[in-house]
Amino acid sequence: MEQTIIKSFSGTPFFIECSTVENSPGTWASTKIAIFKDEIFIGEYIRNYSAFGPATFYPFQIDNEWYALYSAEYTTTRVMKLHDDRIEDWCGEAPLVYGFCPTEFYVPRYNYNKLSYEQGEKLRTLDSYIADCDMKSDSDFLNAQKFSEFVSTHYCDFGLLSGCVWGDDTSWKLRYIDLSKISDKIIDITEKFGYWELPSSLKLKDCINMNGWEPKNHNWIELTRVEHINLKTGERC
């Protein structure tokens, strides 16, 4: 029996409907992802794998343009541009037989706040940035935009993805996506953090702490990882 999964994306005008597409007997099923903007259907694509359909579509906005990370071919990461009435494949990786298979995408967004405080007889202001991964919930992140110190919301010019090289599906690894040149149809996906294994019990967003991060002056973040330790020898692998 076909099951449809509906996923909305907080703070965006988008939601998706994911449904199973059966193929020939003895072969994997596919996933059809239908995309809606402001309740209007704008396009769909077929992902040639039965799993991780909802987690491998992630809309974000840069320079007032909407895009989405997505994975139609299960060994590739690509970007589509989201128009008001259609979708457009924008840029990204070409399919590889033994490529890196995405299982989840995340592009951090942050609230920019301007705090006021008194210093002596003068009124000073302080820029503050709070990322959505550091809030308890999406609703808390949105509610924070109602405060008087709130100025604007932005997406970072980078993203993160979890997944594995084809065949190495014993655990998920972390990779970095440079989105700073996306308007020129360029993204760069790297192992910036080396071989970084993620805990299977957490979602990708929950493995990231950006407390204290600032877009220009302080680029430090904290990442959660798994380490395997031999209790007898203390050896790590």
C-alpha cells in the first residue's frame, strides 16, 4: 500500500509530499517528491532510492533567491532553484557509481539581533546572532523574531550533509558544502573535517552547536562525533 509522507519546512513557504514508486519485481522502489510553494504545486522529481526521501530535500534562501539541496540520484548532491511556478535543476555533482550517498541535508539559519545597553551615560548596541540549531525548537526560533531586538533572518552560505560512500553504510559521515558561489552555479563539497563519524541516534541538526558563531568575526562551531574506544587498551579507531 502506497504511503505518502508530508514534510513542511519551518519559516519557509515550502512543503513536500513523498510517495513510494514501485519498480520492476526484485528491484528497489523509488520515491516521488512533489514540491509545493504557498500551497501551490511547482514541480516534482523521482529519487531512485526508496529511503531518505524527506531528509534529502532542504530549501534555503540566499540573496533573496530560494534553492534546495536535493538528491534524485542517490549517490549525488545537487541544488535546484525554486521558482514561484516551477523548479530548475541548478548545479551540483554528477552521478558516480561509488559516490557519496546523502542521507540528510542541513543549512543553518540565524536570527540577527541588535541589543541595546547602557554604558555610563551612553546607549550602546551589540550585534547578536542565534542559529536555529541552538534553539530548543523551530517554534522557539520563530517566536524569537517577535522580540524588539530582532532585525532579520538569514541562511548561512554553507551547508552540511550526512551520508556514506556507497557500500560503507555502517554509519553516517559528515561533509561540508560551500554555497557561497551558488549564484554562479558553483558548490563545493569537501571532507573539511576529515573522517567524521556521526552518532546514529541524532539528527544532523542536533550534532551542531553554533553558540557564539558570527558570520564574519567568529567562525568557530562545535560538532558532535562518534569515537570507538577499546576498553582494555584505550585505543581509539
